[in-house]
Amino acid sequence: MLELNEAIAPDYLVQHKRIASVQEARIASLGGGVSNTVLLVQTSSERFILKQSLPKLRVQDDWFADQTRIFREAECIRVISSILGPKVVPDVLFEDHENFIIAISAAPPASVVYKDLLMSGAASTLLASRAGEILSRMHGQTGRDAELLKKFQDIEAFRQLRIDPYYGKISDVHPQFKAQVDAIVATMLSRGEALVHGDYSPKNMLVNEAEIFLIDFEVVHCGDPSFDTAFFLNHLFLKALRFPEHRALYLQSARNFWRSYTDGIALAQSRQLEKNTLEHLGCLLLARVDGKSPVEYITEEALKQRVRQLSQRILLEAPAELERVVAWIGCLEPQI
């Protein structure tokens, strides 16, 4: 199997007849996080992404995953393009099944990663509202399409990249919560209610003015919508603990996201979803300090301990309302 990188990408593109000569393209590495190699290709006429799934992830612990997840990602992009629109998700340009590579259209050139805006304190809280709206539409419309959901019944990639390294790992590190975490996972796996993104994070949202371009569908599956809502909120709350000077931005963004996501959902359904979301949030907070993929901006032990305190309080007290967790964050974070 070819191992994609900046040096060999021009020859690869010539062989696949995407460019006429190696001089025609400029290649830049976009990193790809821990699970992929991602390259930006620019020619005189187009910009697109080459993405290759990795068999072993770039983390300290051994962590392996099935590379065919890249083709489920391509299938998901094709499916939800009609739901979310071409300005929200990429187009699939081609698939290379021998080398586990896909090519997809790139976001507009002026796009900025939503995570970077949040980290700098420069993000508008309206972006969180937009993120909630997009996710609500994805969950709502796919949840009504039984035939579509049948295409994404396989949860192996989700198990390899989320359940085992997040929930499984914290059960090992914190055995006092094992029974509770196992029950949360079992309930999650029993809910095949909608198409779940599985990595609904600000790092996978490219912002161009007020629009969000959503990427990275490699763990998409038919599953529990509350995993996605918790995954997004988890990133906001981790930042609220790490960057108290921007806390108001993160907490208002959390409120805006939730309000936008639940707009139009029946009250009883919304309340149950809120409770389920907070159950997952308790696990995911803990996973980002003690799981296989710790968040990179929380390194001090005292801060890790504050994250643990928040997650454990959620798991022990089982709050049903997001605002209770928002209030608890203020009790854990030193005042500025």
C-alpha cells in the first residue's frame, strides 16, 4: 500500500490523471489529526483534499482501526449532501480502494477552523447556533429515513475510534464508574435513531463568514444522537476550564448550540435528549484527560483534576439540565 505524503502526492495525482505533470500542483500537509493523512492540493484551476486513513493512529498507546472507514465517509458525504447542501459538506471527487484514499473538494480559501476561533476567543456565539442547526437537520431528516439508516448499521469504526479508546479506557482507569459507563454505552448502542457524525467537533468545522463547512465523517453510523450533542458540548466546556478569560464565550456558545439544536423538538423528547447528552458528557470529559486521546491543551495536573471533578460530579449526580453543568464550571475554575 502506498503511504501518502507531500513528496509522492504529485506523482500519485499524475498516475490518477488528476494533473498532467508534477509541476502543476502545489501540495501542503494539513496534518489529519491522529487518524488520517490529509493533503491540500492546489492547481491553477482547482483546490481539493487527498485523505488517507491510517491503520495505526498517531497516539502514545497502540490504537488500530480499519482503514475501510474512509469509504464509509465518502458514502456519508454523498448521502447527506442532499440534506445539508453542497456549501456545508464537500463533494467526493474519487476513491482509491487499493490505497484507502479519497479526494474531496476543499472548503473556500478564506475558511478558518472553528476551533482556532474558539481558542483565540474570536468566535461569534452565532456560529454555535449554526452548528446546532446543522446537526439538528442531519439528525432529524436521517432519523425519518429507515432505508438510509440501513446503509450505516456497521459501528465497527465507531467502536474502534470512540467506544474502546474513550469509554473503555476510562472504565479501566476509573473502575468505580465501570458499571455506569458500561450501562451508558449499552443504552447508546441500543439507539439506532439517526445518522450520527461521531466527531462533531469545532476542529471539523471550517468557517467562511457565517457558514460552516463540515468535514471528517469517518465514524459516521446509525446510532444515538446524544453522542454528537455531547461531543460538541464537551469541547466547549473543556475550553471553558482551560481558558477562563473566554469562559463567557464558551458557555453562551453552549447555550446557543443547545437552543438551536432543540428548536422544534417536542418538549418531552428534548428533556430526555438533554439528560442523555449530559450522561455522555460526563464520560467524554473524563476521556479527554484519561482516555487514549487526551486533549492537547490540557496538560497541567491541577487542570486535569478540575476536569475530573466536573465529569465525576456529572456521573454521580446525573443532572437533567445543561444549566446545572454550566453553573458547576464556575465553581471549579479560578476567577480571573
